[in-house]
Amino acid sequence: MKIAMIGHKRIPSREGGVEVVVESLTVRMAAKGHSVTAYNRRGRHVSSGEKLRLKEYKGVRIKSVPTFETSKLNAIVYSVIASVLALFGRYDVIHFHAEGPCSMLWLPHLFGIRTVASIHGLDWQQSKWQGFAVKVLKFGEKIAAKYADEIIVLSEETQQYFRDTYGRETRVFRNGVDVPEYRKPNIIKEKYGLNKDDYILFLGRIVPVKGLHYLIEAFSKTNTDKKLVVAGGVSHSDGYARGIHNMAKDERIIFTDFVEGDELWELYCNCRLYVMPSDHEGMPLSLLEAMSCGAECLVSDIPAMTTVLKEYGHTFKTGDIDDLRLKLEEILSHGGKDTAEQIKYIADTYNWDIITDKTLELYKD
């Protein structure tokens, strides 16, 4: 088949969960002999600052689409241009990712091109989006519900939302993860002085919905010699990020900024505890990655988290700082646990090869 992907920022990239999903799917589809094109947003790599000028990546054709680099119009302008360009690609299917880019899904539909929409979460619920941006996201959601030949969602909760709101049936395809080998703390020891089990890890964008402010306040009240490592970049929330840095006066807190590659996996593999205190998630890829590395995990008790975690970790009441502090103290007071069964569960349940095959079958249908 000839397949196009629209909606991500860039691949290869770990700027967000959508980018990880698109890269994981496209590389596997190309390896199976399909012709796959990813419409990247032109811009600078989030960690190196270099402009990506790739035309091909692991068998995937890359087309770079011009757009604003920092404006909130970034996704809208990109979606319009990418959708128009894709009309001339003679694709069998165009796969749109995320609610905002889905606002242009009507265009290939109008020309009789088959379309699939992946809704990675109800983005308009996130507090970072206000006013006009919320209207655009909801518009994209409505367009997907009305015109997409198939809709993929990541949870039963979102599936029920589409039934109740639009009377539209969707398919639940969860995200996957590649279980890595253990990595010793080499890079993180040299850069931050971190050894195995020295620290609690938060890994994610520094935006309000991720709940980092809860964790910093709870950790500051926790009597422990562990450090708190905050690994993540800023996205549309510079004011929030400044507030977080002002809160974090505790000398035990380390900010690494955006991380990827071996440094990222070393952080996962060697943390004493991974904490994800989000108010809202679509499908928490970083939780899957932490669990696949054998990290003991503590997460907020929202359905998106508990569905993944099952009996293999710990939860606290969402937004409850005192409960989070109590759970931190309770978990850190014992010596950790064997997570072999947790790793096996993740490997068996969240497998990218199986998800890719299911997605290709959906295209064929």
C-alpha cells in the first residue's frame, strides 16, 4: 500500500507521544514493503537545535512542510499545507494523528481518498489550550467523527466518549513499547552524579496537565536523601515552567531539560521510583517505557494510568499532594520489588509489531 502520515511534529523525534507512535508505525510498515511517507513539520530538533533536512529515514520517505516554528498556529498551518500536498501523492490511505491536524481530514475525503484518524487524547481538555485553540481542537474532533473512514482511539474511555458525543464507533488500539536491555548509569553519573536507585524520576513535558507542581510540593515535604530528577522540555507553557523553577528551591531537585537516546534509557533503568502525576493522559507512553525498564511506578489514579498499571505499581489520588507525599514515603521506606513479571506483562501486552499489523489490516478493510 501507499500510505501517508500527517499530524506529528517530526520523525525521528521524541518531542511527544505522537512522534514516538508515528515513527514506530512507519518504520515497521516500510520494513514490510509498504511505501510510507511522513509529512514532517519543518523546524529545529528539540535537543540539538539543528534543522532536520532528512529525505528518508529507515525506509520512510520524509517530506518537510513549512510552518511557523513557535506560534500556536504551527499545527494549523502545517496541517493545511501537508493535506494539500498529500492530495497529489496518490495514496491509498492518509492517516491523520491528533485532533488539531484532523481539522483538514475533510479535504482528502472530498477527493475520495481513504482516511484514518488516530485520536491520541482529548487534547482540548488540557489546560494549556485556551480560546481559539480549543475551538480548533474540537473542530478537528468533529471532522474526524464525521468524515474519517476509521477512527483509532487509545482507551475505552475515549471510545465511549465518541459513542456518547457523536454516535460514532471507533477502534481501540493501544500504544506499544520496545522492551530495552538494562543500561548502567554511565552518562547520568558523569553528567548529574546519579547512581542506581539514587533518585525519583519525572519524565515528560513541563506543562500544567502533567502535574509536576504536585510532585515538587509533595517531594519538598518528603524526608528522603533521594534526589528528584525532572527530565523534560517546555511546550507552549513558558510561564508555567518559570513557576516550576521558582517552586523548586530544594537542592535535591535536578532539572535535565529534554533527554533522549542512551541518557533517557539510563534514567529509566536506574531510578528508584518513576512518578507520573498527570491530571489527564491519552495513552501514557512514558509509563509504558518506565515499566518496560523495570522501574517501580507511582501514578495518579486516572483511568488512562490505572488501565496500563494494573496491579504492577502504586497510585495516589489525583491532585492530592498529601496523599502523594504519603505514598512517596511509604514506597521509599522499603527496598524495592522484583519487576520481572511487570516487564513480561508489558512486553506481551504492548507490542508494536502486533499493533502495526492491526493497523495495516484496518487500512486494507
